[in-house]
Amino acid sequence: MTLEELKKYVCDKGRLYPKNWSDYLEIWEIPAGYPCTPLVLGGSDATNEEKRKRLILKIKFALKNERIFNKLKNNILNLKETD
């Protein structure tokens, strides 16, 4: 699955972002202060569109490392529709 295909998947059917943002910190291995940290706590007032854009930014970040991208992709594709 390519970056574009995964971006399309996460935007289909009104999907916005995973409910369990914080669980993804381990997957992404994002250093503190990086611009694509999750929109939780301080970001809870963010709009749904801002949250979707942040998820796509995080997917692009993950693409830099095949292992992280595959882990992220598999997690996203295995989420229940309610998640």
C-alpha cells in the first residue's frame, strides 16, 4: 500500500483519526517536540479537519522508515470502524 492509498483509506467513509492517538506514540517513535506529535490534551480543541491533517502528516513522517510505516499501516487497517 502506498502513501496515497493509505491517505485515501484514512479519509474514506468520514474517518478522521484513531481514537487511541496516544497508543501511536510507540509506533511512530516521534521525538518530543516534533511538529507531528498527536493532537491530544492541548490539541483537544482542534477541529476534526486539523486532526485529520495531523494524522496525514504523521503518516508522511512514518514513510521515512519502512518498519514504522508498515507497523502504522497494519494498525490503521486493523482498526474497527468505531475506533
